Amino acid sequence: MAYADDCDTRLAPALPATLPATLKILIAGGFGAGKTTFVGAVSEIEPLCTEELLSGVSEDTDPTEGVAAKTSTTVALDFGRLTLDERHVLYLFGTPGQQRFWFLWEELCAGALGAVVIADTRRLAECFPAVDFFERRGIGFIVAVNEFDGGHRYTPDEVREAVGLGSDVPVVRCDARLTSSGTGALAALVQHLLFTAATRPPGSWNPEGENPG
């Protein structure tokens, strides 16, 4: 199944001269959405993972409804690297999904140029905090719908309406287990960032990913 071509993003115009060769990208989303799997599938190096086994103590804070087979969780970050083409090397930082670790997101997003928000249609509301986080900080992002086996299939427009996304935010279909699918999602994000940079007023492109004011 081809995922990279099935999205509602736009093709980017000419590459802005100020775009850095190395891009810090966040992989975010809810608990159990597939962030660690995504980073591991696309990274060209052995990914750094900070996974710990789930225990009975965490049942109240990490509800596993819909992801009952999950046995471990990220407690700090995941890290990987992907050379997308001769001009783009992506450094991937996977965020922890549990609410008690959200304070780490502020540190992880420093200098980030964009993000992939992984959405699980079985628990779609779990991606809302990540979407809100990036919208509030003006960080460009796309939503990648991780199509779990047995999960309901929604169109990009259905996901957009359910999450309350603007028309400018691309929505792509993804299988986090597949390298080609994850790479396609990252390419869609880079295209989105390039398009956004090229259509901003002169002088407003910020290669450090920091928000004015």
C-alpha cells in the first residue's frame, strides 16, 4: 500500500537559500500512537530510545484502553537521524506521550523547525494536546494517521474535521512500521515547511524555529 502519495499537502517551490541543511524535527502524539516505532523505522542509525516497562503503578496515569498490548513507554525521548536528500539531514526527536512527561516538550522543541504528529484513529483525541502545543507556538506540523491493523480507516478530510485542523495543515496516511511510509511522511513535512517559508513575508522566515515575542 502506497502512503507517500496519498496526502493533501502541496508541492514546494524553489528551495529558500536560508533553509539549514540539518533540520530538527519532533515526532509527537499521544500515548501508544507509534512514535517510537516511527523513529526506529526511519532512522539510518541505531535509534536512542528511553523506554521503560509499564507497571501496575502506572495504570491510573497511563490508561491502556485501546492499546492493551503495549508493554513499555518512552520516559524521556527517542532520537534518530535520516538523510532525506543531498540538502536535508533530519534529526528526529520523539516526545514522550504521557501527560506527566509533557514538561519535557518545551525543552525538546527548542530549535525545532517542524513536527510530525502521529494520530491513532482508535484514540484520536490523544493527539489533541500535541496539535494544540505546536499551534500555540507557531511550529509547522503535519498530522500522520498511523493506520493500525484493525483500526477504522478515515479520509484526510474526516481526520481534519475531527481534530479541528486548518486547511493549511497536511494530513497523510502512514504505517509507522514501514521505512518507506515514515520517510514519505517526513518528506511531506519538509514540503510543507518549504511552502510555508516561501509564502511568508520577506524577513519572517526563522531558521531557528523560535517564535518572535
